[in-house]
Amino acid sequence: MSSTGYACWRCLFSLVSVVIRKDILQTRYKTPENPYHLALQYGLERVHGFLCQQGQWQLGRPPNPAVHLVVEKRGKNEEDDLELEFRRICDGGNFKRDNFPFEIVFAHKQSNSSGLQLAD
């Protein structure tokens, strides 16, 4: 399991990626967590940390600006499950028990979003 963040002063964006080795997760733990939920949590924690590090957010001094996380539509059940986990993480179900003012947005694959294409 690893995650990385990359920021470039010449770039107009920063990239945070999370990789979960499902094979290792399955062999290491008797009852492993859902790898997609785990990746979502790690990613949100790192984006939160990055925004704080860059001075975009301040801990304990809300209101911080909302950040929209765009995810690809998959189906009603999958979207409901993902949104429930997203809200749990943002409501303090994360490593430091912080509240994250993230908003989730579901986009159709046909929206041709650059971010969704990069994620694929």
C-alpha cells in the first residue's frame, strides 16, 4: 500500500494518488477492509493534509472552502455505498478524526472529464 502527492510550481494542478495492492491486503489481514473504501480514506486524508500544508485550509479555524471530489457514476447501489463511506470519512471517520468539508459529485463517463480520464 502506498500513496503519493505531487505538486509542481509550473502546473495548475496537484495530483494525489493511492494504490492498494488487493492481493497483499487479502493475505495480510483475516478480515480486510474494503480496498475501495480504504483508498478513498487515504486519498481524502492526503488531500486534506496537502490543503492544510499549502495554507489553503486551517485546522480549527473554519469555515474552510469546500472541495468537490468528482467520481465516475457506476450504478445506484455502488454510488450509494461510496457516498455513505465518503460521508463517514468526512464526518470524522479518518486517522485524525478531523471533519473534512469535501463534497462528492457523481459524473457520467460521457462527461469526458480530464480528471476522470486521468484516473482511468
